[in-house]
Amino acid sequence: MAPSPIKQSVMGWCFKPMDAITLARHAKDIGLVAIEGISVSDYPAVKELGLEISLVGSHGFKDGPIDPQNHAMVEATLRESIDTAVRFGAPSVITFTGMRTPGISDQAAMKNCVDCWKRIVPYAESKGIVLVLEHLNSVDDSHPMKGHPGYFGDDIHRCVDLIKAVDSRNFRLLFDIYHVQIMHGDLIRHVRLYHEFVGHYHTAGNPGRGELDFTQEINYPAVVREIRKTGFDGYLAQEFIPTGEDPVASLKQAYEICRI
């Protein structure tokens, strides 16, 4: 069987209670080439299996640079994550805006975020690591990981404006197809519009953040074909929450749908 033309990864948290090493073994057997969203302590074993680490975590989506009180923590955490990425050969580290904070206007929030990231980006540049800003939906309040009401970076256009303001090839967009579908729709147009700013992609079916099957509304083959047309050479990570009895079968199905 031919490998996937686009590099596919899997997000570890979605498949709990399956442990990271078991998931990594299944992912490798299916044909995925990387994993993310797992404990750093599991990185060595995953690398031994022959999988890459596609993305390193950092400060989380709640407490971000939107609030200056978080800046010291955000910068220290990102610096540590950049070092981890270098140590394990990962290309990227994730970052977030954080949640809206009472008393901080949108204009001030933008400036706070940019000021913070501009202080850490030179370190990322010096290490050859890309920071990727994730756009999240603020609509779905049914589950703590299906949506994030109050998240400042819930508008993809605002996220791109932030990326432009930081002005570094080492600061890119994490285009989460599921979240963009909820907030904006028109996925292929947004891929075409912003592909030059994208450093990483995430998937999931909508509604519900379930499998990439034919019961949900996103036409993944068409979206992935468009991503490939842009020349994207990074990772597309499967970040859906399995709903069926066999999560490994769900992962294999998602891999095959995107293996075009």
C-alpha cells in the first residue's frame, strides 16, 4: 500500500484511556508517521518505535499572552518547549492567545499577545523551531475540548493578523479544520486564502468532533486535496474523539480518507 502523500500524525489525548505507546504502535501499523499531544516522558519510547513527534505542547489555551500577568509563564513555558522540540527533533511548538480577560480590550489584547510572542520568537528562530498559533472555536459549549467559549483567538482572520504582526517565518497558524468549520465554514476558500501562513493542520468531524466518516459535514478528501495543492509539507494530525467501539478502526478510517 502506498504511503499517505501528506504526512499524518495522531493526537494522543483524543484516544485516552489508551496509553501513548499502544496508540503509537497502532498508528505506525496503520501508516501514520508521527504523534503529538502525549507526555514528554513518552517521547523516547515513541521515537524508538520509529514515529516522529509532530508538535510539542506548551502553556495551554486558557492562560495566554492576552494578559500581561501571564507573560513570564508563557515565555518560560515556550522556551522550555522549544528546547524539548530540539531535543526530540520536533518541528513545532503550539501556542494560544488565551481566554478573554475582563478589562482588556481587543486592541490591547492584540498588542499584549504580539509583544509577548515577539520576545520569544527570536529564540525559536535561533533553534529552528516554528511556533504555531491555534485557532479555536468559541461556540460549542457541550464538552471542554469540543469548544472554548471566551477564547480570544476564535477568528481565523484575527489569528492571521496576529501572525502578520509578529512577522516571522517561525510564527505560523495551526489551521484546525474542525474549529474553522464551526467558526467560518468555507474551508477550501480559507485554505487557499491563508495557506502561506499555515504551519500545521488538525482534523475532526463536525458536529461533535467525532470520526472523519460520512455522517459528518466536512468533505475531507476535497479539503486535503486542496491542502496538497498549496504545496504544504508539514503535518496533518488526526484530532477527533472516537465514538465507536474500535478507536483503532476509526483511526485507520481517518487515515485512509486523508490518504489521497
